Amino acid sequence: MKVNKVSKINGIITVPADKSITHRAIMLSSLATGKSYINNYLKSDDCLMTMNAFKQMGVNIEQTEDSLTIIGAGINGLKNPVKEIYAGNSGTTTRLLSGVLAGQKFSSTITGDASLSKRPMKRVIEPLSLMGANITAKENNFLPMTILPKENLKAISYTSPVASAQVKSCILFAGLYADGTTTVTEPIKSRDHSERMFKTFGADISVDGLSVSVKKCNELYAQEVTVPCDISSAAFFIVAGLIVPNSNIKILNVNINKTRDGILTVLKSMGADIVLDNVRTVSGEDVADIEIKTSRLNSTSFGKEIVPSLIDEIPIIVLAATQAEGQTVISGAKELKVKESDRIHSVASQLNKMGADIKETDDGFIINGPTKLKGATVDSFDDHRIAMMLSIAGLIAEGETEILNSDCVKISFANFYEVLKKICK
Ligand code: S3P
């Protein structure tokens, strides 16, 4: 994809539905008794992988343009998937599903694409094994991963070494099948969509600070869920609105869950003109319209405490920091190395090609700004969030920016370039 410098961006837009919430809604609806409706679900490759996995296990899922109707199989009603379950590029599918599969009476194998096959799975294999699951994986850490049948899992109290919602949610899903009360404690709170939605579907779940406990479950109940738009997708346009001169944009119906809104806190601390309007609650999640105006940004520094609430937004925050006055230091973000690409390297190497001054560190970045960006040929490393961040960089870079391997935007935001075109003046 080629992107050129623009003089301003303007308009009212919506971005696709939240990816994390869509995955969870499909999973819980599939395990519930009765017919669930999921409105405004995310139609993206990642969520398709979750849908296909449950279809393969006998769940009836009807898909229209705006909604899913899922006739749940019941908590103990999944069928043997027969062949391998292909999770594509999706870490969330793999890790959450492994928790469900650990509780089944059939064996299953999960495979993935080249990127997913390099991502660590020991973080879920370890706690699931403590619960009694029998799992084999390549080098005990990588896909393909085979989960052998298990009659009864046992509840555990697990302290997770990483602040990861995928690990937490995996254990909670397995906890639905484990005798007793399963508790998972995280070092820092990660996104809490699972906790909220487990409760909605009738699971016996409770939260106590950094610990979440779930009891064995005999039945989940079908629901109607309306998925808000994804702040991780909105993030690209929030930063675009701030750094492209003379801009004013509004993004409607964005999820502003407290465990996801770190980007708003950080950008506001940099001097961003961001206003939340029409704040409301939809299907147990906080939602707002977000208005953004071009702003003079100052540098900032942040570390591990806030990182889980903005983990997927760090690439676009780094771009904002290249336009801010002063030195920005981001630390405590080592997890970026094991995302869809090594995001510390992909962000720094590609933005530096465009003229940014970014130093990679072991757990983050040191960014000196402001720097003028110039068009270049850059690579997404087949990582959707890198492709979108580089495209926004292209809006302020002198000349033309070519983003190689930009097709991967379909992992989370299939119409990204259409929305971008709509607001570019
Ligand atoms: C996700 C959790 C995050 C995030 C990912 C989606 C989820 O991963 O990066 O895009 O839906 O639970 P970790 O929890 O592993 O950090």
C-alpha cells in the first residue's frame, strides 16, 4: 500500500468491533445453553479462527453482515474436532481455546501460521498442566500443541508471572471444568473482558484486587451481546488526528474499559486534545464517542504499571512520541517482543527508516522528538498493527510511503484503508 502526506484529516468515523470481546462472546455463546445473538461482532481473520474452531466442534453459528446467531452446544456439548484446529495468526484464539480444550473428553491439536508458531505457549501449558491437563507441544512451548482428553481437571491457585489477559482467560476457561474454585492472580491487572462476560453468561466468578476466582460450572446461559468498537483500532485514528495538522475527527462507540484506556491517559499527559462524549454502558462495557483535535505534544515516560492497559497501542504511541517535544522513555514492555512480530524491533527499525530517532531497549524504547518524517519503503513484518501504524506515519511524512505486506490489516481491521481514505482531505 502507498500512502502520501495529507494536509488535514476530518470526519466522523466508526472503527470495527472489539477483537477481544468478540472472541470471548463467540466462545461463551458456544458453551452456553440456548441461542445467543452477538451484534456488531468483529468480522476479521482472527475472530474467524475462533468461529471456525467452534463450528468444527459442532456449534451452529450463523453469520450475517452485522450479527452472529450461535446455538450453543452447552458446557459439555462440544464434539471432537476430528482434524487439527487451525488458529491462523491468532494468539487469543489459541490461548483461550486451550483452556476450553483442556476440559474436554476428546483430544485436539491446535496449529497456526508462521508467526503464531513462534509465539510462546508455555505460559498456558504450565498452569493447565498444574490443573492436570496432559499437553504436548513443540519444544514444550510452541504450536502445534496437542491436548489429550481429561476426565476431571483440578482447581488451582495460580500466580501468573506475566500480566496477560490471554493467560488469565485460559485458566478461567479451564476453571469452568475444574473441581473446586480456580484462582488466578496477576502481577498487574490486564484487560477484564473475560471476568465481565463470564458473569453475564452466568458463571460463578468473583474478582478480588488482582485475583479472579471461578467455580466449576454446570451451565452457561445464552445472551444477547452488543460489541463496542475497538479502542486498539481507534488508536490509529486518535493519533492521526493529533499529529496531522488542522485535523478534527470523531470516532463513535469506542470501548473505554478502564483496563484498556491507557492510551488515553498517556496521550492526555502529552497534551493531547481528546474529549470523551456520550459516555454510556453497553453490554457491561463502558463506551464513548471520542473527539480528537490536532495538538502540540510533549514527551512523556511510562512503565510496566500502565503497559497492560495499552499493550497493543504502543506502536502508535511511539509514532506520537516521534512528533512530541523532548525525550520519551517507554519501559516494562518486554511482552512486545512476543506479539505478532517483535514489535520493539519492527517499530523502531521501520520508523527510523523514515527519519525517526528511536533507540530499542530490552523492554521498550527511547524516542527523541520531534523529528520530521520522510517517505520510505517500510515493512509491516506481516503484523497488522505495524502496517496500520506505518500508514499513519505516511500521512505526515514528506513524499510517498510504501508499506510492504500491508494485507495483514485484515487480522483486525479489514476496511482500514477505506476509513483512512474517507477522512483524508
Ligand atoms: C488479548 C490480550 C493481549 C493483547 C491481545 C489480545 C486478549 O495479549 O495483546 O491482542 O484478547 O486477551 P496478552 O494478554 O497476552 O498481553
